[in-house]
Amino acid sequence: MTKLHTSENLTIDADEFDKVLKDMETHSISTIKGETTSPLPRYISVYLVQPEIPQAIPNDFQDNLKSYYQQDVLSWNNNRENELTIVTDQKLNNNISDSDWTQKLKTMEETDIANATARIQNSYAQIREQGNKHPEQRSSLIKFAQTLSNFQSTILNYMVDFMRTIALKIFEWASKAFTFIKNAANSVVNFVKSWF
């Protein structure tokens, strides 16, 4: 049985660290898939409110992980903008049926969720590896993982809302869809850049 992490005990053993990260990762993935809206398991809050950080995470580790994630999201944004422009053009020119168009949007959403899940798993694997190499950083890494998970969930929710809004915009204002796609895609870029 793992012991609870308290402010008097800032050292987190490997099993405890792995359990906390696994529960955070599972919660983050469940949230982006829409399987849960509940908060993190209560016991994890103890790790997130520590009054002091035993050892800060090296900036290069944080920067590398953030940079990888930023490049991945910006690449997604460019690809998704192109795909949406093509499928919107097909819809506007009546080259695709309503059901095929809706299915393409649904497939894009499912792909986005699968890719976001892979990003989260990759991020947690790197955080887990860093914590195994540097046990003194585990408390800080848990806090960093939560910050990164919040950002990832926000981005994915933004992406899914973006896809759903595109569908509504097409049916409501077909002639203005291209402008909306461009503006919405730019707002994703601006949000991602402002976070880093």
C-alpha cells in the first residue's frame, strides 16, 4: 500500500509516483474522450497543493516537452485547416452529400481525440521517465503534469468545439465558412503561442 504524500514527507517513492501519474493520465484521457466530467481523484489534490517544491524541474526538460507539444498542435492546426477548407469547398459546391460531409467531420473529430490521447500518453511517459531518473523532482513533475494536462484538455475541447461549430456555420452561413475556418484556425495558433 502506498503512503499518502504530505507536506512533511516531500519524497515520493517510485510506486506512488507511478500510481499518481497513471491516475492523472487515465483521468485526462477519459476527460478528452468525454467519458468523465468529474474532477481528479481526491487523493491527488494533496500532491498539487504542496507549499514548496523540493527541486525544480530543469528548464530544458519542460521546454523540450512544451516545444514538442506546441509543434505537434501547430502542425495539427495547419493540417486540419487544409482538410476543413477542402471538405467545406466540396460541401459548398455540392460535391459531397450531407451524410458524407457529416461523416468526414466525425472522422476528423475521432482522429483528433486519438491523436490527443497519444500526445497525453507520450507526455506522461516522458514525465514518468524524468521522475524515475530524478526522484527528487517527482513532486514538481506531478504539478507540471497537471498543468500540461489542463492545457491539453483545453486545446482538445477547443478543437472539438471548433469542428462542431464548423458544421453549424456551414449549414447556417455557407458562404462565410472559409472566413470562419481561417479565423478559428488562427485563434488556435494564437492560444498555443500565448501559452508558451
